[in-house]
Amino acid sequence: MKEAQALLDGCGDPEFAPLYHARAFFHRETDPERALREYRAAARTDPDGWRNWFRLLEFCNRAGYVELAYEEGGRAAARYPDSLPIQVEYVRTLLERRDYREAADVLDNLTVLPSEGATGVHGLYVRTHLQLALEEIGSGALKPAVDSLERSMSYPEHLGTGRPYNPDLRMQQYLQALCFLRLGEKDKAEALFDAIHRFSELQGRQDKGPHAYCGGLVFRRRGKTVSSRAWLDRAERPSADVLEALRLLERKPLEIP
């Protein structure tokens, strides 16, 4: 490996983008700054090759160069509006910057085939609209939050992922139900609590993800103290952002188990 690296380093700076990618590969773990220079050199050498911009953007996201990824990604996304890899990587950048509204706009304009990694893109779509909802809850905009939560539970046809049978949506449903309670729409809230309760009972004791945590909260609301404690003890806690939204939405301070 060291001999190969030395040979590559001895090649100088030719007008040949693949050489810069090869050199970047050797340095990306041990010397990220050097790898970044190599990726940027590849894009500068062959600015018409979309893969050069994609690899630069992908590396910036992975190595934590978020602002540079935003700068270079914005240019690349504008230059290659039909390149799905670049557009998706740019969405990742926007999510890291908490630019959820812009990420949603990019996703709304994508058309993804199932063979193009549609499942991963749908995951970004869910994350984007859930985070938008959490921001809206934080600012007290509960009606927009309900809409954003609804979108986070959808499977847009243009993103290429069909709706699976009976997906687990309890976390978004629970947040939505609390929003409805605050908005005075108790019937809608209770219908969601019922749906979460039914789904949780079907899942049984093997259910341990963050959605299961919200199942436990519904059991607690229904007075099933022993069952709720068992669920909450074994379930994975939701993210800090979700827990904060739960605290804000509860009519009294919520003691997070």
C-alpha cells in the first residue's frame, strides 16, 4: 500500500481526474485535509464530470465539512438537476445544516425509481418532514406540525417506495395526537391513541424500537401502569428532539422514563 501511495504521489498534477480520486482514497482516513484537496482537484480538472462533484460532496458530508458541502453541493445540484446521486447527497447536507425546508423542496422535485435506492431516499423524506414538524412544535405552530407529521407518514409515488403493509407510525401518530389535544380536537387525538394501542398489542414483547416507546406512553395514558413500565423500560428512547417535543406538548411537564 505504501509503495502504491508513493507511486501515485510521484505522478505530479496531471489533467486526469481518476488519479486524484485514487490519491484521495489513500488519505481520506489518515489525512482528511489532503484527501479534500485531491477531491477538489478532481472536480477542478474535470468540471463536466458529475461523479467528480458527487465524490467531493459525499466526502465532505462523511468527513464533517458541512459548510463546504453546502457551498459545493449547491453548485453541483444546480449544475446537475437530473443527477439523483448528487441531489440525494445534497439533501444529506441540508439535513446536517438543519435546513429542513430546503431539503423538503429538493425532495419534492425528485423522481426516483425503485432500482435507484428508493428506500434510502424515503428515509430522508421521513426524517426531513419529522424534523420540520419538531421545529414547528417548538415554535407553537401546531397546525403546520400536524401537516408535516402527516407527510412524514406518507409514501409519495415520485420517490419510488410503495407503502408497506401496516407500517409502524406510532411516533408520528403520538406527536400528532398531542397536537390535536392542544388544538381542542379530542376525537382525532383519541382515534390516534386507539390506533397506537392496537398496533402495540399486536407487536407484543419483541417490540423495542423508538416507536415502541410511544406505545408505552399510550399504555400509561390508558392507566395500564405495569404494562407501560415494561414497554418503556425495554424500548429504545426517541431522539432528544422528539423527547423535547413530547415535553412541550404534554399539558403538564412530562417525566421521561
